[in-house]
Amino acid sequence: MRRELILGAGLVAILAAPAAASTERSTFYTFDQVWPTAVRYLAVDEGCKIVDRDADTGYVVFELADRGKTYRGALEVVKTREDGRPAVRLVLQIADRPSWMEGAILDRLLAKLYKEHGDPPPPPAEKKPPPDKAKKKK
């Protein structure tokens, strides 16, 4: 019986340990729109202390104060493609904080992008294939 209790307590401790997961959102705003807005948003709107940042690699390391404690976080701003068009992926991780908090921060950042820049750039116009020469001869 005692062995089962110890094993059960160990299992609970493992399952309760914080996970090092991250939360992602994608947007069709350009990197040049997202990067400065994201850094400013973290520093001003969220009140985070920016510890390190590098626009060339697209990352920001910051500290978030919440209820008297400080949590380390990182935001990656990654150029990518979605649906055949340029996009930006935002990847946020805050140590020892729940994923819903990361998601809420990213959602507020996306709202700030919309407020400052309006709608994201439209998709590029579809290129029409050149007319078939065989159809022209008929």
C-alpha cells in the first residue's frame, strides 16, 4: 500500500510540473510592421523589462512582473509563408505561466497591430496564365 502511495505521489508531482510549452499566432502583417510594434507593445503596454532583443534573428527576451513575482519570457517573430503568401509567426513563451496568459498577450498584440496598421496587406493578385496559343488560332 505504501509503495502505491509513493508511486502515486511521484506521478502527481511529475504531472504538476510546469511545461516548457509556447503559444503561437500567425499574421499577414509584414515583419517590418510586426517587429517594432511587438517590442514597443511588450515594453509599454505590458510593462515588461526588455532584457535582450535582436531584430536580425527576430527575438525579444523580457521579464514580466505579475503579482509580485518576475517571470522570464521570450517572443520570436519569424518570417514564414502561409497559404502561398508572406506571413509572420509569433511564438511566445513565458516560464511558469499558463498558456492562456501567453495567448491573451498575443491576442492583445494582434489587436494593437490592427489598431496601428489597419488591415494586413492583401494577398498578392493571382497571376493569370498566358492565353493558350492553340486557342487563339481557332
